[in-house]
Amino acid sequence: MPYDAREIANYFLDLADNQGRQISNLALQKLVYFAHVSYLLKFLKPLTDDRFEAWEHGPVISDLYHQFKEFKDQPIKCRASKIDFTTGERVTVTYGFQDKEIQILRDTYRTYGHLSPYQLSILSHEYDGPWYRVWHEKEGKRNLGLFIRDELILRVYAERAIM
């Protein structure tokens, strides 16, 4: 079952805090994206069902962006939250990942967590990658929301494996 992107984000924020690091909104977006790509490629199913959009600085989940936009390019100082519909109160989103998800998230953080937001953005702009194809209209003409679809991610990496 796919997870809410806010769960994934909060996991990365907690992981960074535990290591004395800080994460900006831009960096967080890329970490969530790279974890999603890794999970999708390994298990052929999405880590999150939140949709990634091709924005100027790379893949973004709009709702996740809006959770943290107040921090601009500074470190995020809170956790993603949601409305508890039983109480009407805003509560922090909690996570309960299985071992396979935790492994992907930790591997993603180990690989990318030390990189700057700028470096992560550059990686997400990889030539002829999923973001590139949508942003540069190879996939965008029939994709008005500029969504980076899971099918495209799988197709791009399948094409590369064949080459």
C-alpha cells in the first residue's frame, strides 16, 4: 500500500535530526522523489501515491511543498501535519513503515542526504530522465499538469537497462 508523502518526509526529517543535519524544502522534495524512484524500480509499485510534478527546480509533490513553503530555502523546523477528522485538530503525521521501506529510505538518505539542495536538483534534472522529458515536453504535450508518472519513470529506466 502506498504511503502518504508526508510520512516519508517526516521520516527523512527525523533521520536528519538524529544525525545532526538539517533539510530544506527543496532537498526534502528530492529525497522523497529519489526514494520513490528506488522503491518503484525495486518493487514495481509506488512508495507514495502522491503525484510528482515537474517544477523548475525538479520533481515536487505540491501538497508537500505547501506544508513547508514558509521555510523557503532554510532548514525545516517542524514536521508535516494533517487534520484529524475525528477531533478537527491538526496533528503531526506519523509513519509506520515495513522493513523494506525503511531500507529504501535509509539507503536513499545514505546516498543523497549529504548533498546540497542544488546538487540534488541537478541530479533530478538528469538529461533525458523523467523530469527532463516532462519539463522539455517530450511527455508534456499530453500532460497538462506536468505530472511525472510512474509509468514514465519505469519506462525511462527500462530503456536505459536495454542500452
